[in-house]
Amino acid sequence: MDDLANALWIELRKARRSRVPLFTLLGFLILPLVGALLMVIYKDPEFARNVGLISAKANLVGGSADWPFYLTIFVQGIAIGGFMLFSLVGTWVFGREFADGTLKDLLAVPVSRTVVVLAKFVVLALWCLALTVTVYAVGLVLGVAVGLPQGTAGLLVQASTTLMVVTCLVIVVVMPVALLASVGRGYLAPLGITALILALANVIGLLGWGSYFPWSIPMVVAELGVKGESVEPVSYVVVFLTGLAGIMGTCLWWSRADQSR
């Protein structure tokens, strides 16, 4: 347990001394800023046209300037944008050792490789949760500043619960990215495969099989959760098994693969 605590402390210091957490936060802040901008546009289209936010020919359909629509955008944005951003975090946490050439130094310390990997997974999860909470808090402040109507305590609780469930699901399905970063020994392979997975997730979701494809499930949960509906229990099982496979696969690879580079 002491080894895990020490490894976790080291990994947290690596993240704290890097600029990557700041960059990921700035990137994720695009979600509440764009959401608030859309609410301003939907709330007063004429004002938006007059100040040049939208074209005079723009046709606004399918949206409304209220808390239900705003929170729906937010939760769905976490499901889609969160997957890409969390994958970037996982790629950095695991791939940086190969890119910086520090892997052999890391493995030279008298600590089990499995402990090192588990510490990295904990940092990945904490990092993603911290990003989500911070961005969601900013989003709520912006929603209040815009003056959105139809905001109730029940709606906020339901949306917040759905958002946290979606966030946890996204974190779990991102775990295999660690294995991709390890096998690929860097950043390129996991980022490329992540983009491909996101495209497949959208296509499979459109075909109606999203509840069974692990990387589509957070999107399905986000879509249904704000409406008060839920997915089948098998979907959560699929997500759990996907995350477990990613963690176990990464631990086995780090323990058994030739780490001579």
C-alpha cells in the first residue's frame, strides 16, 4: 500500500509540473463557452445577428434558450468531447514515459510494475473527474449569467447525476487507451485509433446498436439520462468489462513485455 501511495505521489507531481493539465482544462472550457454562446443566440437571435454572432441568413432550428436544452448539450458534450479529451490525458499519462525516454529509469525503481501502472490509472481517473467538475461548475455559472429559464432543483439533480454517470462511463472506456499508448510506445497510435473509435461509435449509435458498443454507450446514456430514461443493464456490464480489459491488459504488458527501449 505504501508503494502505491508513493507511486501515486510521483505521478501526481509529474502531472502538476506539466502544462498538460492546464492545456486540457483550457480545451475543455470550450464546451461551456460554446454552450453559453448558443444560449445567447437562441435567446435573442436578432441581437446575435446585429452583433455578427451569426449570419443574417442563419436558420436556427431545434433548440431553445432554457436550462433543459443547455444541460442536454452539456451532458452530450461530455460524452463526445470528454472521450477525446480523456483519451488525450490517458495517452499522455502512459505515453510520455516512452516519448521522453524515462521508461527504463521508472522501471529501475524497487516498485512493482503493476503498482506503477495502477498509480497511473488513478491519476488518469482523478484528472478526468477534476476536469469535469471544474468545467461543469463554469457551465452552471455561465447558465446563470445568461439568465436561462426553467431551471429547477429536480432538473439540476437529474442532469448532474446523469453527467457524473456519463463521466464515469467515459473514464472507464478510455482505459484501453493506456494499452494502446504502451504497445505503441508513444502518442501517435492511441490518438489515431481513438479518432477511429469515435467515428465508429457515432456510426454504430446511428444504426441503433449503441447500447452494446462500449464507446457508444456514454452517448446513449447522455441522450436518455436527461429525459429520465436509462439503458439496459447489459450496457454497464459491457463498459465494465471494457475498462477491466484495458487495465488488466496494460498491467500484463508492462509486466511481461521487453522494455529495453
